Amino acid sequence: MSTALLTDHYELTMLRAALKSGAAGRRATFEVFARSLPAGRRYGVVAGTGRLLEALADFRFGPDELSLLTSTGVVDAETADWLAGYRFSGEIHGFAEGEPYLPGTPVLVVEGPFAECVLLETLTLSVLNHDSAIAAAGARMVQAAGDRPLIEMGSRRTHEEAAVAAARAAYLVGFDATSNLEAARRWDVPTSGTAAHAFTLIHATERDAFAAQVATLGVGTTLLVDTYDTREGIAAAVAVAGPGLGAIRIDSGDLIAEVRAARAQLDALGATGTRVIVTGDLDEHGIARLAGVPAAGYGVGTSLVTGSGAPTAGFVYKLVEVDGRPVAKTSVGKATRGGRKEVLRRHDADGVAVVDLVVPAGYRPGGGGGRRAAGGLADAVDGLAAAALDGPLPSVLAPGRLGAPGYDRPLLVPLVRAGTPVDPASTGATGLRRAREHHRAAIADLPAHARSVTFGQPCLPVISAVPI
Amino acid sequence: MSTALLTDHYELTMLRAALKSGAAGRRATFEVFARSLPAGRRYGVVAGTGRLLEALADFRFGPDELSLLTSTGVVDAETADWLAGYRFSGEIHGFAEGEPYLPGTPVLVVEGPFAECVLLETLTLSVLNHDSAIAAAGARMVQAAGDRPLIEMGSRRTHEEAAVAAARAAYLVGFDATSNLEAARRWDVPTSGTAAHAFTLIHATERDAFAAQVATLGVGTTLLVDTYDTREGIAAAVAVAGPGLGAIRIDSGDLIAEVRAARAQLDALGATGTRVIVTGDLDEHGIARLAGVPAAGYGVGTSLVTGSGAPTAGFVYKLVEVDGRPVAKTSVGKATRGGRKEVLRRHDADGVAVVDLVVPAGYRPGGGGGRRAAGGLADAVDGLAAAALDGPLPSVLAPGRLGAPGYDRPLLVPLVRAGTPVDPASTGATGLRRAREHHRAAIADLPAHARSVTFGQPCLPVISAVPI
């Protein structure tokens, strides 16, 4: 299916007018950034990049799309002709998928002819805003869960296609599995699941239901024990499956007390290896509260797929440069900073990230190569950037570490050149596995307080050495 | 595309075990209901029904789906054979799409063999939970806007496919148009849009940009005037387009003050017919605050597509009856009420809805036909229901009114019989237009306080004459 109509009407009217005015061919740079993080969050997580590259390949205007656009009068014949040949020919740089980000730093940069780039605004933001919101919430749940496994099971609480993307985003940030089967087909995300309360209710007794499940799925299965009375449910579960039962699941009640009581009951029944899995409206705070009781794993639904209070990441897509000249709007409260930028994550002497530096693209401290900051602020900016950038660059990074003492890691990496993904392995199941690995390493490089799930401030300062 | 894998893993393992235990063929009734409304909401809105019927037609397990399920070991060969022939053969009743609902009342009832019904849980809830959340938020915005038109423009803030469904849900509850082009293709939703700040920035001057837009879209277009200085922007807009300019759009600043100033400036320039359109992080409360200033229309994005603080409707899908016998779980805090139910919306002497009655299916007061409430509570339930239901039924309803004095309107209507939609016109663009009309009429029948956007209580009491 073409993704071209997953787009706002005004992108097409802007195209139409720009083709007429001659602006269509001007070299444009758009940057994607978030003005702020949701209240209390210590970092965001860039997610959806792989999905965006997949969607970009299908961004084509075929007969169906053109028919809709011309019959409704959105575009004229000349614009339709132009669209029929549309293929993005520009460049995209971006944060690696899974990278933590701070507000005010560009996380994606789209460059090319204005007409080609402006059409990608809606789709780009839809994908990144959704997936990054889920990933940011999920990353906190993973930190709260520590070594205990997490299963994503929120498909029923969000749009059926958003559910597939949410399962992907959860896996990206460290969830172990999802309930969503389509995510397995598209990206090889591991799935899991056993039974709901309906399975118990459809049988004459709870014991009959457990026997049916064990007969089919084996004693290693997870039995849901709280349909009627949890104490009796656990007794029936062990009576049916024996002490080798894999796990029980508890979905209701005071979860802290329920887990303690279940563990004691299982141990008393000799089922010392039977794990206690907990579900039921958990979020990162609920998971953190369960750290002190012997829960063996968690299932998370609603709070994950709704971003735990922040269902969209708030990314915007802003024009910052035209034919090499910085441009910026000055709207009250929504001003932007002109000019193409780069982002460097600086590490301290212990190799811990300490600051994100936003510098003009190509800028080098001390004027050694690259271009200089423009305008009357140039000297001040130069001094700020030079001081911030001053420090030795290590020649070799420790294995598995993204940072090293004094290292300034460039966060914007090439994603698309001449309209084609730089690395074919950045999409599909391979891209997702890589992003998962990158996320794990990048989170480990942040200061320790970043990994707390309590309310806090952004975990790194952002120093912007760019003229306003 | 098949919708069959937009499903939780455990639906398939339950199926597999139920085929083995013999439970698969038992006659099951599942009810969909919400335990509560989001805090402060006075009603919910059922939405997504048409989309669900469309998705149901594509719920088939073809070679691709079966290959995923067998290769990952989710199902065995016997279950795969059963799935290959899957076609829902049961019945679905539900609230008409667009109907306001209160918590605790079943809004959808799925009946048929257990194996066929259990597979539909995830997809059903995904569609209804998403679309109803958007519709409930949108309905409040429509009430706040009064006669002023609303444009949905939140595509960029939500998953790219959720965006299409959100545009549909917004139109359903009375929005006038959407920015989303795919919603036009699928359901004939009207679209609109003109230009973003990038269009101004790509031109050498704001005046050049306005001239380019007017040259292409005519003087009836909407010019975005706040890229630099709004006062200068308005002056340039009228200078370029003349006093016949269709509209200006303001997206930043103190919107109340901006609208007043813009109106005065336009009038002073002779552009007395030029409308002032307002966008910029509006929600129902922001719209309500603008009622006293001469705004001519609103664009709403983020708050609409994220459900204005409540991104999911919280519907659950619970087994309530097996082979004619009520079943219910008794989990702490999550108990359900067994037995298939009906819902009647009672109207007072003025034809205003006053209560939703939940009664056992087929129940008639005084025992006149239908079945009686079962169990030891039968007498009390009979008395309560009979009292609630007592009253004359009008023979003719006023045109355009859903209720009439003393009328008890049955809210659950037949949607699917023997697996096929009862009314083919309940899907597609026709279904959406009908749902829009039904919503308008049904909202008008609620008590006046229901239409306030201030925080409140559910607007109707629910009397449940069903044994616990």
C-alpha cells in the first residue's frame, strides 16, 4: 500500500503553490525536534526510524492516490504530473534508533528540494511521535523491572495498527516479548500468551480449565489463578499441574500482598520453582513498587501503549535553512533556531555522558575547518562552542561502550543518501534488533539518575552554540 | 490485508486448548463494556463500529497467517486446519455508532461458538477503544465550539493509521473537515488545508509567500499570519489579497487577545468578511474560552487525537453466558455480571433521557413474556425492573427525535447475523454519514448538563436490574 496519503492536505497545497512560485526547487533543510519532555521525564527515546524508512520506500503517488487528489481538487493537473514522478532524492540524518534525546536538539534532519521534503512532514512526525512516546514510557518500565522480564500486552487498548508499532517500540527498549502476533510477522518480535479469564469461565470448573490448558500447553504453562478465589485457584493449579508448574498469573487485587501470599502458598505446596507473573494496570511506578516482592515478571498493557501519561512525543518538523541561508520563525512562544545543526554528546573523565552540545553543522572549534557561526553573535558562540568542545578525542572506545572519557559522540548519523537508506539493515527485523542493542548501550552511558523512574529533570543539559 | 494477526497470542492458545477440551463449540456470549468514564466526563461515545465490521470481513487466516502461527509454534496442525476455515458465523448486537454511553452498560454483544468469538476479542477492543476515545473527546470540542466549524488536524501527533481513524471519529461527532487525505479516500471525509510556516520561510519575504498562495489558491484562501509579527502579517495579507481575503490563521500567542486584535485590524483595513481561524494546542477548554471573541473556526490537533487526556476508552470484552447459563468472574475489584443483557434509555415526560436501564435479555416487566431474572434475587430484581420500566410507550416519535415522553429506547441493535452485517450501509462512507446523524440526534436527547465541557458526573444514572 502507498503511504503517500497518510499526509495533511496542506502539504499538497503548499507543493502546488511552490511549483507555481518557483520555491519548489530551493534546497531546504527541515529539522525534527521536541520543544520539551513530558513533565518529570529525564530523557526521551527516538523510535520509529526503521518504520519511517520502510514507509518512505512506499511513499509513491499511483493512480489511486492521484485520482483522489485531482477529483477532490486538492491538486491541479500540473501538480499531479509532478507527483506521479515523485521519489525522494534527498538526504536524511538522524539519531540512531533507540537513542535517548533531550529537548531542543534536532533528532532528524531532512534535506533536499523543498517540494520533496515538505511532503514528508506528516508521515515523519506521525511515525516518530507515536513510536517515541511508547519507547520513552517503555524504557522507564524496563529500568523499573530490573532483571525481571516484561511482556507487552496492550494491543487491545490502542488502535489496531498502533498496537503493532507499540509492540515493536516496547521490544526496542528491552521488553522481552509481546502479545501481538502481527509484530512477530513483521519484525520477528517474540510473542507469548496463555489464557484469559474467559477460558476458565467457559469450562464447568476452574480445575477443568487448568487441566485443559496443561493438556495442551504442558506443565510449563502459566495458569491464570484469580478468576474466582486466588487461594483456591493456586491450590487447583498445583493440584492439576503438579509442583513443576511453570508459572501462575495474578491480574487483580493488592498486587504486593497477592504476590507475597502466592509465593508462600506455592512454596508450601512444594512448587518452589513456579514463578509468579503479575499483570493488571501496571505502569513504571507500579512495577517499581513490586521490586521488593518475589514477582518473577510483569505484563504491561494500557500504560505502555498510551505512553504512560504522554501519548505523543511532541516532535515538530521545522524549516531551518534555505539554499544555505538560515531561516527561522519568530512566532510568540514557538520561535525556532535557524541553520542546519549537529549534536554531540560529551562524556566526562569517567566516560559518563554529561552534556549534549548543539553546534552549527560543519562547525569546528577555533575555526579549524568547517564553517563559522554567522551574525553578530559569532564570537560569543565560538567561545562557548570551543570551550565546550575542548578536550581530547579517544582513539579507541571500550567494547560495548558508546562513550569514553572526553569523547564527543556525534548523534546525527546518515540514514538516507540520494533517497536510499544508507544501510539496508536499518529496517526490518535486523534494524529492530540493532536498535535494541543500541538503546541498551546508550541508556547505560547516561548518568545514573537518568534511570530513576521518579519525577525528575532532563538528565543532561543541552548547550546550544547556535545563534538565535 | 488480513486482520487476523492483529490479535493477542493468548486468543490462539485458548482456541487450541478449547478445541482439545471440547469447549470450543459451546455457545458463548461476550459483552463489551467500560467500568468507568475518564474523570470528569459526562458520557462516552461508541465509535469504530463501522470500522470493526469492515475489519471483521477481512478476519481470515490465509497461508501467510498460518505459516507464522505454525512456524512459531503458537498453534499445532489441528488448530491451523480449523483456522484455515475460520469465518465468524455468530451474531453481534451493539449500540448504534455515535451513541453516547454510560459506564457499566454493555455496548456490544458477540454471540456464537466460543472458539469463533474468543478470537475477535483483541481486534474488537482495539478498534472500539481507540475510536471511542477520540470520539468522546471530539464530541466535547464540538459542543464547546457551538456553531463555529472545527477542523481536525492531529495526524502528525499520532500513529499514521490511528490518524486516519481519528479523522473519521472526529467527523462522526461533528467536526467539519480533517487535514488527513487518506480519510477522504476511505470514507469521503471532507479535507482542508492551505499552508504552514515553512511556506512563508521558503520565500524571500512573507509578502512573496502570500502572493504565491493567493495566485494558486485564490483570495478565498486562508493565510497564516504569525510567522514573524502578526500585526505585520495581517497587513501584508490584506495588502496582497485585498479585503476579499477568505481567512487568516493564528497559531501562537495569547489567542484571546490575538483574535480580538486581529478582528479589529481586519475591520480597520476593510476586510470585514475575512474570518479569523485559530489553531495552536486547543482542547475543549481552550475552545470554550474563545467563545466570547470573534473567532470564526478552530483547528484542533494533539488534544483530539490523544483523547484529551483519555487516550483509550477502557472497554473490556467479558464472557457472560455459556450455553444459556450466566457466568461471571469474581476477581477482586474486577467482578463481572453474568447473563446476556439489554439496555433501555428511558425518557421523561419532556422527552429527555433520564436513565439507562440494564435488564436481562428478553426480560419483560411483570413476567409478560421473555425470561425472568434468575436466582434468589429474582423478586427484588423483578420489582426494580418493573418499576423502572413501568410507563406508556409512545406509538410515534417526533421527527428527528430518538426519544419521546416515557419512551424506552433499546440501545442494542442487531449489527451482524450469521456472520454478515445486517445492513451493508453500516460500513464505508454511508455508514459514517449515518453515524454522524445518529450522534447529533442522540446527543440532543441527553439532559442539557451533559453538553457542558466542565468537569462533571456521568449525565445519566444506570439502573442495573440484573442479579449480581
